[in-house]
Amino acid sequence: EIKFNTIIYIYVTGASSPEHRWASMIHGISGIHYRLTNAQWNELCSMQGVTGIPAYLIFDDEGRLRKKFIGFPGTDVLSQELLRAGR
């Protein structure tokens, strides 16, 4: 039997993303959305080794980073990794 945990999607953007454009784009996208200051963005990228955008970070329910992608790896790859992390 496979147990799946709840997946929580968190979307993060930095201050370089125009606020009005960001606010209009998140409508209808479920999940939690954050717009960070430059200092917060730089700290997050430094802590997680993010060297480009988009970046996809998959954490397990213990808060451990399970997988990181810089650039979009494709829907199939993301789906597989989300399922793996949720077991």
C-alpha cells in the first residue's frame, strides 16, 4: 500500500518581478504565494543553491530537500518526484 501525503505548492518570486504583473498572474493558481524582498530572495537562493529560474524544490513532510531542478524538467518528471517525496 502506498501512502500519499498532502502536497502543498508554494510559489516564490523576488522583487525583480513587477508586483502588478505578479499579482495578476497568481489569480487562479492554487497554492501559497510569496513575493520576497531582494535580501530575502538572495538569502533563499544562497541557502538552497538556486542558480537560475525557474527553480523547483521538492521537500518531504520532514522539511528535507528531496529534489531540486533549475529550469523546468517537464511535467512527467515533476509528477514522479512529487509522488516519490510523498511516500
